[in-house]
Amino acid sequence: MKNLFKLSILLAGIVSAWAVSCGESGPEGKQGDGKIVVTPETLNFPAEGGTQFIEVTGKSRSLTCEGEWIGATESGGKIIVVVGINETTANRIGSITVKNNEDIQVITVRQDAGEEPGDPSLEISLEEWLFEAEGGTQTIAVTSELAWTAIPQDDWIGIERSERSFTVTADSNVTASTRTTEIVVSNGKTEKTVEIYQESADPYMNVDYRKLAFEAGGGSQTVTVTGIVAWTATPSDTWMTIQKGEGSFTVTAGANNTDSARSGSITVDNGVSQIVIAVSQVSERSIFTSGSLWSPPFGGGIGANAWVLTLSGKMNGKDCSLEIEAYSGNDAGLNEGTYTFSMINTNGTFFSVLFEYDGKNYRYKSGSFAVARNGANYLIDLDFQLDPDNMELKTSYAGSL
């Protein structure tokens, strides 16, 4: 009856002129009404129902519908047939009878069966899962009589669906933070959510070189980085550039055409920890390529704040070294600044300078040296006159000590 009521309302909206509907008769017929012709004689409707039209000729007709799910009305030479949704799981068949005093025609109306509604319940075997930082897969079973979908909410999660389950694949987490997402499972009637968690990567990081030294002409060197967490490498100065690769980066230094050695650093950062790599480059006039700074044992006439600076390298293809000793109680170490001194400095610190080259020892006569520092790197400019032979030693050193 409910379908019939709906069909009656729909038909009333379609037909605005005089019409004959199922169960009604037109004006009283008489002899000579003539033959009734209907086209088509059979109508087929899908389970969803719908509206179809029949062309009809003949006079003084009446309509009779067999099947309360069929609605029909005639207007303007057409029979308008409306069928509602078939909510049963069986095909159904009915008819519309059109007649007058001289003829009768029966139109067959068929409708496909409706779908089995099914149980709307939905069950999943897991409602949450924790992946390790390396990623992995996990299969989740789904129980549903209705068709279902599983949709991830982030692109680091992939879904592969089968008939009764789906497999979740998580990419590796290369960040130092845990992350979460959801998978929404739905059958159109019921919805379930799977909570997905993933551990952060181990923030451990290391590099194979903590110091890089370049010749005056420049060049490239590669540093390998060990660790899972994503990292960056940032240079402190524009005279060096970085090209990042998979698990390593390459440092390129341009030619140093200045009069002084230069130094800088590269900071490797993974968001949790940092490693600073000292970078140095000699100039065309630099002869020293390595250096050390140490404090002698207390005693023996040397003050507790004494220090010894040793620089080594080559000059004219021959080994050379410079040793500067400072001792007294006033200096706390090799500080930044310019050291201009005679054998006894004005602050009471005693300096000793020895330069060894080509089998000869040269001693300080006059001059100075300047010290600057950038983290672990030192930049030392030297300008000495040495005895014997009044040798001029004007050079620089850049690097760690």
C-alpha cells in the first residue's frame, strides 16, 4: 500500500489534464469504439523502478492494474506507467488491462528482483597497530556481508586489498619523531577506524671525517654519514659548496687565491644532534699543512699556563717545522689576537721561536703572528725575520690544532 500511495502522488504530479487511471473508467462506451492498439505490449523495469510510456489508440477506455506496485494513467494518447523500487529479492510480474466496448488489450509489466539487503555489521581483526621505524606490513581481516573499502589517511601508508582482508604497508620513518595515522574501513552502512602508529628512527649519527683540509688549488672530498634519521649538511662559508648524496655528501672548495689560509666548518644536523666538521684551506703562500698545540708538564721551570705551538709542512719541496714556546704565569693559552714580541714580551711572557728547514735551525729575530679562531679551527698568520741569513718567513696556517 505504501508503494501504491507513492505512485498515486507521482502520477498526480505528472498528469495535469483529464486522465483515466487504474481502476477508473472513461466516458461510457458505445458500439463502434473500435479496436485498441498499444505499443509496446510488454514493459521491463529494473529493480530501481522508473517511468515508461505506452502509445495507445481506441475510444472510451478503462484501465485495470494487476499488482499494487504498478501505477498507470492515460492522457493524451499515452499510458504513463510508474513502478517503484522492488524491495523484495524476487522478480515480479503484473499487468495493465485496457478495454472498451469492442476490444481489450493486456500489457505485461515485469520488474527485476531487488538485492539482498545483507547484514550492515562490519568487523575488523585489529583496531590499532604499531610499526617499527624500519616499516613493514600487517594484514587485517574484514568481516562484512556488504562491499567494503579501506582508505589510508596519509601517503606513508599503502593498502593492498583482497576479498576478506587488506594488507597495510608502512614506509620507513627517517625522522626523529613518532607518527600516527588512520585507515577508515567502511561498507556504506558501518564504519571502523584502524589507528596506525610508527616509532621514530634511532637518532644516532656519525661521520667518517671530523676534519677536512684542502690545498690552495681547491678540490673535492666526500664525507660518509651513518644514521637512519634524515640529516642536512650546511657550510659556514660560501667558498665551499655541498652536494648531498645517499648516505654521504661531497664538499668542494674553490681555489684560494688570497694571501692567507682560510678556515670554516660544516654542520651536519639530524634534528636531534649536530656534528661540526672543521674545514681548512691553505693559500698559495702557505707552507704549513698540520699543527698541534700542547701544554708541557708542570715543572722544570715552565709555568703552568705554558703552551707549545708546532706547525709542519714543506717549503720548496723540503720538510720544515716551526715551534713557538710561551711560558710564564700570565697567559692562559693561545688566545685570539696579535702577538708582537721580542725575546721577552711586554706582559712578561717569554717566547722561544725555532724554525727548522733544510737541516738548519733558524731563530726569531723580529716580527709577529696573529691568531683567529672558528670553533675547532685556527687561522694563524706569521710574519717573522729569522737568523741566520735574515730569513723572511711570511706564511699562514689554517686548520685544527
